[in-house]
Amino acid sequence: MTVQPFEVLEPIRLTTSVLFASPHSGQNYQDAFGDEVQLSRPVLRSSEDAFVDRLFDYAPELGATMLCATFPRAYVDLNRSSDELDPALIEGIRRVSHNPRVVSGLGVIPRVVSGGRAIYCGKLPMAEAKRRLAMIWHPYHEKLQELMDRNSALFGESILVDCHSMPHEALECSRQTGGTPEIVIGDRFGASASQRLVQQIAAAFRDEGLTVAHNTPFAGAYSTVTYGRPSRRQHAIQIEIDRSLYMDEATLTPHADFPDFRAMLRRVSTKIAALGEREMPLAAE
């Protein structure tokens, strides 16, 4: 495999400690799956955060960096720990997992896509799992850590905004007094980011008339747990966007007003990027 597992979108001049990331919008299916897959590409794409990378790809124009995965979530899930291997899928793993994500088939090498549909006809060799981790998972997270460390060195802090989308049906059970949430902000119940930062990000979305929920039904996963260290001025916030706001979930096609929705998110992202701006005489060029 020679295809780069991620793409880094860099600004001409870095002016903010905010780093945007899209770990689940990769679409390089051609170089991923082989004959062992029993699902069609449209079905495989049902677990993808389709178009999220396009919703935030203006980040460099805001003075921020963006990291985008290029391989699909159904192939390697970058928001899982590398040891979340599923014994029901990977040969040679004999321990019984008590991790609910792994048990449900949503480990680092997913066994199923949405609706519990099995991706493979049988099991995968351990060597194949290790190959995927070595070629995709480890390089992505090494780059993410590098970018976080760079921002910390330059600005005295780093802020990861991990961008995701969520099926509309997943929100029906999360209806709140103010209505069904359209945006869910996850900070691991305060463990991965400062309360003030989370409140400011929530306010930026609410200013656009969006209904915002906090940690319900999504509180964040591997990236927020790993990169969120508020005591060290390292913050990680997961943003989940209702897919029905910008795309047809059945056909995986953007709505006609996709550009308007993207423009609205740009206004939100401009406010978020401003939260990480600091006086810096020697900014990265």
C-alpha cells in the first residue's frame, strides 16, 4: 500500500492552536477492501462520516490545520484504540472482550457496519490486522500527536476539534426539552476539555440557531480520551453533526443547500478558531 493514510491541510500562516480532524470521512475503498468483503460499497459507506471533510476543509483559511483520514472507517476505525481487536473477527485472539464497542463489532477493525451487517464472510488473519494498524492507524495518530505537540509548543496550548456526523435515527432517543439535538459536543463529561471552552463552542453553534446537546448520546471516544489533557492545556472536543441537516442518508448525496450549510459551519468554525488565537511574534509559515 503506497497511498498516504491521511492528508494534512496546512494554512499559509498558522494563527491558532485549534486543530480540526476528520477521522471517519475517508473514501479510499479501492485500495482497501479485497475479495473477502461481502457488502457493496454503498452499504460499506453507511458507517462513513460522509462529506465531513468537505464541511471543514476551509480550516487553513482560518489559520488552522486540518487532518483528514483517507481510508474508510469500515476498514480501520481511527477513533478506537489499537488494542480494540475483535476476537469474533481476528484470528488468534482468544480473550473474551468486555468492551461494548468490540462486542458489538465496532472495534478498531470493524466487523459490521450500521444495522449490524457483517462486512466479511469469515475471519481475518492477525497479520492482516497488524498490517492495517501499521499502515494506517499508527501513522495517523503519530501525525495527530505531532500536530498537537507543535501547537502546544507554539501557542502554549492545543485544541483538537474532532469532527464527526451521526445518523438522524440515533438522535430520536435523545430528544430533550429543547428538541432533538442537531449538534452533540462530547468532552468525556468534562475530562477532555475545559468547561469554558466547551461552553464557548456550544454557544457558537447555538448562535446559528442549532440545537446543541452535551455528551448525550455521544461523549467522545479514543481521540478525546487520548488527546484531552486540560490540566496540561491540551483539549479535545468531539463534534457530532446530524447528517440529515446536509445530506440524504439513504442515497449518500449532499442536499442542494449543502453550500449554505457549509457556509454556516464556516461561521461557527471561525469563532472556534478564534478561541485558540494568541499573540505570537514568530508564527509558523
